[in-house]
Amino acid sequence: MRLLLVKGVESNYTDGDHVSVYWGYRDEIRDSYFSNAFLHTPGTYDSDIQLALKTSATLVENNILARTHVSIMFEWGAAETWLPTTTRWRVRQRRAELRHWRN
């Protein structure tokens, strides 16, 4: 049984974190697009996917994370999270595209 399923969500220009999971177990965040933020500075919110407070056994895959302050943040004991290479590759790919565009 999955307790939280975030699938097919498009979030743009958030005032906080795109997704925050606290005390979660066996959750999935997949097939979504998270981009932009009103603030790109550290602070209360980092415009990211936040897994915190002992969240464990979480699957984060096939997401696009573009122009966020931090992509994925693990805080306060988050453990056993699976991040298949597709999520990280797309983050790196987008950053490479942005670097190329700026030059």
C-alpha cells in the first residue's frame, strides 16, 4: 500500500516547496514537472521536493525539476529513498541547457 502518490502534477512558481513529505513511508513522487520559484535563496522554503522527519522507503522517479533553488532535500532523518537516474539526469540536463543558454 502506498500512502502518498504524487503523479502527473505540474507546479510552477511556488511560494514554498513544490512537495513536502513529513513522516512518510512508502510514498511515490513520479511523472511530474516542478519548475520556477518566486525566491531562489535559502531560508524557510527551498522550492524543492523535501523529504523530512524520518520519511523512508520513498520512490522519486521520472520528474523534471527546473529552475528551483534546490532540487531534492533530505532533512531530519530521511532514509532509504530511491532516486533512479532519470530524475537526476533530467535535473543535470536542464542545468546544462541553462548554462548553454546563458553563454
